[in-house]
Amino acid sequence: MEYTHSDADLIKQPIGYWAWAASKAVVARIRGALAELGITQPQWWVLSQLAHATAPRHREEVSALLRGYLDTGQEGLDVEIDAAVEHGWITEAADGRLELTPAGRALFEKADVRQGELRAERHAGISDEEYLTTMKVLQRFIHNTGGQAWHH
């Protein structure tokens, strides 16, 4: 790969810009690939939470976990959960418990394979050590600037 600047110039580049550009590129790629399967990224998050649960989960529990993802917010997440119900991917009991349907399980499995392919694509040429260093550096930037980020 050819880099945009020399090492001496790269070290002077603004982290905010490059973190934003990386985030924008990664999210656009993920969303585009999931859209090819007919699912949005927030719907994927919901299906994933339900697929990995040992029992049906309450809407409030799923929402509390996911509403901070990429500034989706409670209202946005409710719209995505409602859409997943309308598509027949999940059912919602009267008490608010959500559960995958067989169609939802099949879509989750297909999207899970796609997510694995996307992860391999993103990580091409990047060692686990480099990735770990990057994650720690980004978290340090967040900490140093008083920001907050959390991901399970």
C-alpha cells in the first residue's frame, strides 16, 4: 500500500480527521454489504443480540445496549426493531420480549458470514499486534480528550 505522506509528515497529521475518515469508510462498506442482503446495520445489531441470547430478551434490554451505537438513539433503534418485526425476522411478545423467527435466524446466519468476510477484508495486511495497538491508541485518545465510548 502507498501511504498519503512520508512517516515524518504522517506523524503530524490530525487524528480526528483520519479516525473520522476510517470510520466513515468502514461503516459505509458494512452498510452497503448488509444492504445487499436487505438488512440495515442497526437491524443486524438487533438480530445479533437475539441470536447470541440464551433466552428471549426484552426490548428495553436490547435497546439499552444498542442505542449508543453510532448515535442511533432510542427512537432510531425503536424504528429498526419495529421494521425487523414487520419483516418477520423477530417476534415481540406482549411483555416486550424479542425472539428470532426461523427467517430471522436464517438472515442472521447469512449476515454473520458476510460480517466475517468484511472483517477479513478490513484486516488484510494488518497483524493482530498492529490492530491491538491501534485499538489501544484510539481508546487512549478518547480517554485523553474526556470522551466516552463503550462497546461490548
